[in-house]
Amino acid sequence: MNSIDKLFLENKAWANERRKDDPSYFKRLSKIQRPEFLWIGCSDSRVPANEITGTDPGEIFVHRNIANMVVHTDLNLLSVLGYAVHHLKVQHVIVCGHYGCGGVKAAVTQHNFGIINKWLRNIKDVKRLHQSEIEQLPTEEQQLNRLVELNVEEQVINLAKTSIIQKAWQYHHRPSLHGWVYNLEDGLLKKIKEIQPNDVIDDLYCYDNL
């Protein structure tokens, strides 16, 4: 059996198990989507949002990219964010990174990764902003782990800079913004950053005509 056929076989077994536990599960799920959370995570195959949070399909709206970035020119991310906030009316937006992130590791090297260079530049900028703090740490692993955390912090701040979030804050007093890091070695999440709708952000990034 090839790997593609195995995926279909596993899908059939999963669907049968779901129907066995709850005969109306798929019919109910197909009728409505009302997730409370938007998850902006890394594309890494070891960090699946539903698995590590113990949630079911329909509970988390998910967007993933290399190193869980919130880039102001990324129309894909902004489209997902706008839909989740204004149409699905999510209450929380979570940026989740993870220790051992390949994107973060790649960003601190001088290697040419082709078109990925343009994406990794954003992580290089995070390192530049916090270079003195990072370089005080004694080991490379500690430096990379701290950069993972700082990258999550900066992406949460980037969310707060968007007109999408600011408009929702002004008119609906939601969503809350959260930054977490997942530890591959023990499976646990760590809180890194939180911004609430009434928190103050730099005036330079505030919009007055929402």
C-alpha cells in the first residue's frame, strides 16, 4: 500500500469511528462553523492546533505559515484574519510558535534559501531589534529559544497594528490577542504575550478613521 492510499484508509477508519461514537456528528458539523479561536501557527507538521489543544473540528479556525508570522503585506494572512474576526466573530486570536522552529534556525544563518529569504527577513528583523538581549544568553540553544519567544511577541504586536483588529476592538471589544510557544519535548504550551482590547498600543500604529 502506498502512502496516499494509506491516508484514505486512515480517513475512512477515522470517519467510521466518529460515526460510531456520535451518529449525527458530521451532519451537525456540516451545518455551522462558530469557532471561538483563530490560531496562527507554524506549518511544522509536529504542531497541529487541534491535537495539542485537545479541541475538535469546528472549534479552532486555523492559519499556518513558516514560523507563525503576521506580515502586514501577507494578503493570505490578512484575509483569514478579516474573515475570522468580522464574520466568524472569534473571541481570541492566538499566535503559537514552537521551540526548535526550523524557520527561526534558518533565519539566523547566512545561507541563501532562495525565495524563502524574503520570508525569513522578517525573523532577521526581530533578531536585530532584540540582538543585545539574545546575545547575552550563553548557549546557541538558549538564544534560539529566546528568539522563538520574541518572534511570537512581535507577531502579536503586529496583529494589534492591523486595522482589522483595531476596528473590532473599537466596535465589538474583541478579540483578545495571545502569544504562546509549544514545547516539542514535553507537549506543553507556554504563555508569552497577551494584549487585551483596552490595552494601549503605540499611537504611530493607531487608525482614527475606522
